[in-house]
Amino acid sequence: MGVRHAVVAGGGIGGLTAAVALSRRGWRVTVCERAPALTGIGAGIVLAPNALRALDSIGLGPEVWVGGALPAQVGVRTPDGAWLSRTGAGGTSSRYGLPTLAVHRGFLIDALAAALPPGVVRLGVPVSGVQDAGGTVVVRTSAGELRADVVVAADGMRSVLRGQLFPRHPGLRHAGEAGWRAVLSGVGLPARSAAETWGRGERFGLVPLVDGRIYIYATAVTGPGTKSADRAVTGPGAAPAYRGADPADHHAELTRRFGAWHDPIPALLDRLDRRNPEPVAVLHHDFHELASPLPRFHSGRVALLGDAAHAMTPNLGQGGCQAIEDAVVLAHLLAGGGADDVPAALAAYSEARHPRTTRISRRSRRIGELARLSHPLAVSVRNLAVRATPWAVTARALDTVLGWQPPS
């Protein structure tokens, strides 16, 4: 039986994890990435226990993740600094046997790329389409055609392959928020707990990374459209309308919104001032999710993975983690048999992943709806409810997400 060939469309976290997992199960893998470099564009990513367990199952264990875990106690605060909810002592390690780590996306991309054999990744080569060829798949790329036994569509939220395979699907919808993200130096700042602060239609989060830097993010309610969205939420008690600030004005916009919130938020925002000797890059984007779940995550010999399959809001911090899970499960199901067994393996992949990611996506959406509340009365009721919910109840609700185990 010859060596089977997999083409992975997309060199992000999900695509590279799939490439590592497949190559370690004997597949010849080609990753086609449209960008000219694997730069790890983005900010921080939280690797929850379910993602760490998945990575460990393909040989990326604790020795890769140098640095410390998130503080044992993390939670939700109000703009004046009061805690609404905090994890119990010990954090995820005591409950799930693994910590929660936060790393820069670039670090994770580099670790995955280093685990691949030389020559697997082809940069500057976008995939434009696929065609069934009777037992194989012809993959159309900017560098010519490739023939594969299976194609992994990991080409992101605006997946070209998803559009080809499911042309009747409505695609993305605006999730009601815009966000800012940045990674800052932690030098000169005291040790801080990870926390997310909920205001009226606005949020601010800070997460210590394993390398000592600090990942910050902020969100604001906005309407559908681009970064200059003009249909922001209005009405009694609504949060200040999102104005689509010019990139040079991110510091001013964030200071206007969050400068009076609790410490250390003002000090962190000062580090975004573009007049600083080393300006910090701020990423700015609208949030989108799939308007409805896909009917399945495969078509013939093509499997969709990560955002291409189930783009979700970031409220649970599970988008990247679910892509990692997808990749590990897909490689496991493709491990046995030959090329003729691929369609059955992909059907099993859909059956394994579709229900779980659909539930997590819905849960993430519900959390976002709570966090986006802006009317003072609604915010007060929400805060009382969060404060009154024991952490043990919250933890049990997360067990099905964080306690996931990879296939043996």
C-alpha cells in the first residue's frame, strides 16, 4: 500500500496541527498557505486543558510549553474592580489534571511548524478549489494542481472551500461586537491575575502569557458591517457607539472607553500610546460567526476543520482549541485502512465533531449575549446572577468542554 497524500489548505493553528498529526501517522502532507510567511499573525491564545491534552497526544507535550500556567484564580470583574466570579483554588490543574496556558499565537505556530518534516509547508500558495477525480481529489492552487487522497480545508473563517462545497449555506453573520487585541511588555508591572471585566456593552480582558508579556483584549457592541460599522446599538443606557477609529486612534478610543476602569487597565492602555519609543501593534476587527451550523464537516474526500467548519465567537476562548481537537480526531480516524477508506473516515469525523462544536458555539454565543448587555437594569441583574452562582456550579458546566479526552 503506497503512502497516502493529504493536502491541507491553510497554515493556521488548525491546519498545522492536522499536518503534524497526519504526518506522524504515516501520511505524506502538503500544506498550502496563502501568506508569504508563517508569521503567527494575531495576539494571544489560551490553551485550555482539552487543547493541551490533544497536543500531547501528537507529541507536543509539556516540554514544549516553557513558562508558567495562568494564575490559579481567574475570573470576571466589574469596572470598579469588584469580583463577580473567581475560580476555586488550584484552577484547572486540580480539576482536570492539566493547567491552562496562554501563549502568543506566533509561538504556537512556530512550535507546530518545527514539528513538521522539511518541505511540507508551501508559502504564498492559496488553494482556489477542489474537484473529485474518482478515488482522489484534484486541488487547484496558484502553483498548479495537486492530487491528494484527502483534503483538509483549514482555510479559515472566510473559507473558499466551504463556499464551494456548501454553496447554499448563508455563510458568516456579524456577532454584534468589534474587538481590539494587543500583546504588551509586562516589565515594570506587578504580577497580575487573568481577568475579564464586564461593563455596559463593553469588556476588557488581560491574560499573562507564559513568556512574561501580557495579552490584552477589549470589545464593544457594534452593528453589522466592516470596521467602520455604522449601526451601533443605541437606546437608553446603551454603551458609547463604536466609531470605527482610525488605527492611529486606537489608544485614544480605548482610553475613552476604559481609561477610568480599575487598575491595571489605565497603565496597560498607556503602553498603547503610539508616541512610545516602541509602539505596540493593535489588531482591530469585527466579530463574526457562522450564521447556522453546516450540515456536516465533510464532502467526499474533503474535511472542513476549525473556523472553516464552525467559526464561533471568542467568548469561551475555544475557537483555536476546537480546531486542535478537530485535527487530532481527524488524523486518528484517517490512521487505519487505505485510500478507499477515506470517505468513511470523514463521515465518522463529522459524526464525532459536529455535535460537540455546535454545542460549544451556541454556549459561546450565549455568553456573548450576556456580556453585551448595556441597559443599566439588565446589567445589574446579570451581575447579581453571576455573583450568586457558586464557582462549583460554573466549573461543572465547563466539564464537558475542558474535560474532553483525545482518542486513544
